[in-house]
Amino acid sequence: MTFWEKIQNIDRRWIYMIVALCIIVPLLIPFNSKTYVTEPTVNLYKKIDSFSDKEDKAILLSFSHDASTMAELFPMEVSILRHCFERNIKVFLICFSPPSAPLMAYALNVAKEDYPDLESGVDYCNFGYKPYGLFLPIVLGMGDDVGEAVDTDADGRKVKNLEIMKGIRNYDDLNLIIDFAASAAVFSWITYARVRFGANVAAGVTAVMAADNYPYLQSGQLVGMLAGLKGAAEYEKLVDVFAAYEDEQYSDGRNFSQEVIKNTWVPIMKKTISYTSGETNVQTDVELPYKFKQARIGMNAQSIAHIMIIVFIIIGNIGYFLSRKNKNEV
């Protein structure tokens, strides 16, 4: 048998084994790789960052998925929450399906672990689970008065009485809704919050749902979108890139520039922080916890597996056509 004939007859279990190793090894032994950031991710980052330190601006995160899509959506949820906490941005959370409630609480708890000074009702507010039958009254009601539309938070406190509500009344203030979903849930926010009240809406969706959302990006009805694990990896990178700039040139830590994104190498395993000690500028490398690099590590495994599958397809097709050619010649 020729080499190509042997390839055609290889036991498929060996192929499964190789693909499995291509996924498992990068997850167990992470390595550094570059993440290229796309425009929808950049636009969402800019929009969120523009709310920094503003008493009269806040964002609303809507969780519309279950555990089956956590691999893609959970890293983007954590990175956006982390961005808000680093930049002193008010954030509200809500869900309208029972399976989403524990995932929402889990993402919140993971993101705030490194921010011990955060206070519920002051820096963030978890509205908790609300029955889906109340979706429309709540979405429309928040266009007039958030405190009236959502009476109590997840802890049973009166929303109107919370300190976080200072300067926040309706969609003029709660002016960015991000829906995390594996479905078309974001379209309801576009239909009612965007069209009726002019609120800014963005999406964090699984990769298979991204194509359905691009027309809304092109029309401007979505201000940004994170698409699958790739979108989550991009947002993780943006948070780490701009957290690294805390010197005199970038005194606020977030002077946004495309050149910074293109020219700055941000390894998965660590980030470089610059700060001033007396009259000396100091740079130090800080190890990133796994929870802040999940998407980028996952993208490495996914990329290698995809490349290996492409290699198998190419080799298989070459072997098939050569074998057929040899048979025809015989």
C-alpha cells in the first residue's frame, strides 16, 4: 500500500484521539497568543468606558441563557463586569428565565472577588429573576421610571431607596442594555427599549447567533456585539491592555487608541502594570488569574483543533483523489 492508501484506511479513532489532544493540551498548558480585536467589540468597549465615574449613567446586563452556553457567554459576562468595576461604572443585572438566575449571580461573584470595596446597592444592583410575563411591563416601564418598573432587587430591598439610584431614572440614564443570549432575545430589547425610547442596545451572543445580529449592527440598532468565544477573548484583551496604562501618558488608565491595541503585546498569563513611585516610573508583571483569561485559553484550544481538522480534510481529499486516479489507471 502507498502512503496515501494507508492514510485513507487509518482507524478513525486515531483521528478522534489527535483532535482530543489538540483541545486538552492547550487547556492544561496555556500558551501566549495574539488576539486581534474587531470593530463591534471595540465599539462596545468604548461605549461602556464612556460611562466611567458618571453618577447619571449606568448599564443594564440582561442574562438570557442557561448552563449549556456558559462556555461562550460566561467569559464575556465576567470581563464586562470587571471592566465596570475597574472604571467605577454603575451596573444593574436582570434575568427573565429561572436557569439564568444562578449564572447571573455566579458571574457577579467571580467578577467582584478582586474588588473587596464594592457594595451591593451602591456600585451594582442585582434585580434578580423576574417572571417572563413581566418582561414587557418592565422593559416599557423602565423607559419612564426604573424604580417603579422594578420594585425590589434580588435581596428584597426597595430599588428606589438604593444609593445606586441617585441620578438614575430611565433609559436616558440607564442608557446601555447588553443582552447575553443563545437566542434572539436581544431583538425584544431592540424593538421596545431601542425603538420606543432610543436606548443603546448591545449583544453578547453565541457564535451561531452572530450572523442574525449583523444586520442590526450595520443599521446602528446595536452599538456593539461580542460574538462567541472570540468576542469574549477580544474583550478580555481590551480590559487587560488598558488596565496596563496607568502612567503619566495614560493617567486615567484608559486613553483609548487603536495604536495601543495593535502595538501592545499582552500575554495570556500576565500583564504589565506601569505606575509611578515617587519620581520613578515602575513596570511590573502581574500574573492573571485563570478566571480572567478563560476565553483566550479556550480560543487557543479551539484554533489548534480547527487547524488540525483542516489538515485532516486536506490530507484525506488528496489521498482520495490520488487513490481514485491510480484505480482508473489500472
